[in-house]
Amino acid sequence: MLVEPPEDPVRLALDRALAKAVRARLAGGPRPSPDADAIALRSLLKGLTPPEVAALRSVLGRIDAGHGAPLIVWGPASQVIAADRYGLVARIAPKPEAALMAARGDGRALMDLTAASAWWGRLLAEPELRVVAALPDNGAGRPRALMVQRTPSGPTGDDRTFWVTDSPLTPGRIVAALEAAGLTADPLIEAGGLKLFALAGYVQATDGRLSDAPGSLKGVIGAAPVF
């Protein structure tokens, strides 16, 4: 004989409340900019345990996917990260060019940081495209993928800025030069004769501390919050 599981009215009521809250939040629509979203999220995460953070970010990520810009991914790391954060909603791009093309339109592109492509260097010539997220974004490790879209991100209070240079100097010497100018830098990757660095804080493209930084082809390509 099969035994029917007992009713659990307390947990059922909690689940119904969650479903109602998700429906209401989806109806509320997106915030106007990535930095506004990051500031709100940071306040929500305060005081939560790691399992609670993981659950909340999963729910909010799927809500973001539900009313955010279309998502396209390039690279295996981006596919895994996007599935974890947003669910199985992303379209896979065969090449970096296809992902950037989507970002030039109404979409957003999550793209791998890999020595196989210096796609991020192209953003120097396309200031309308900016890095707005770097995943993972918990600050405990180095980012494996960058999110690019047309809407830039402003300062959120805890950010890292992405800066590119074609300088032939070693990463260590470039870091030292940036530190002498008052900037804390971390080398991320080299590809196609270009080097990508993460600068601590929100650094604007016009920041005078970057004027004498090494390289002739160089510049800020965006900034992303850290949680």
C-alpha cells in the first residue's frame, strides 16, 4: 500500500508566499541601471548566511533573466556561470564577434577571459560598450568572465575597474607604475599583444592618474561591483 505523505501546511504557506513575491517582483520590472541593481542587492545580502545568499542570488538572477536584456554567452566558463546565475536562458555565441554584436543591440554578453581571444581590447574602440559585471563577483577570486552591454555601471561603493594597455613592459612593472600613480592594480590576462588589469575601486576613464600609465593604446573599458 502506498502511503500518502502528510500535509505540511506551514511549508506550503511559505512556498506560496515565495511564489507570490516572485510574481510581484517580476511585475515590478528592472531597475534603471546595473549600479542601482548592485546597490540594492548589496543591502539585501547583509547578514545572510552563505546558503541564504546562494538561494537569494539564484532567485534574483532568474528574475533578472525574466525581465532583463537578452543574454548571450561565449566560452565554456560563461556557459556554466550563466546557467548557475540566470538559469538555462542564454543563447550560445560561436565566436566573440557574435556575442559583441548582440551587446551592440539590445542584448548583453557574458564572455570568457581567455588567452585565446583579446576581445576585451576591442572595447577601447567602442566606448558605447562597457563592462558592467565580472563573474564570479564575490571578490574571493579572479573573474573568469565579463559582462558587456550598452548601459554603463556607475560607482556602487565597492567596485573594480578594468583597464587595458598595449605596453610591452612586464605586468609587474606596469603594476608598479600604476601604484606609483596611486592605483592598486591586479594583472588578469594577456592576449593578442594586450594586457588586461583590474584596478581597485571605481576609476573613471578621464582619471588623471592614468594619463602617464604605460602604453600607447590603453584605457578603461568599464567597471563592475564586488559583493
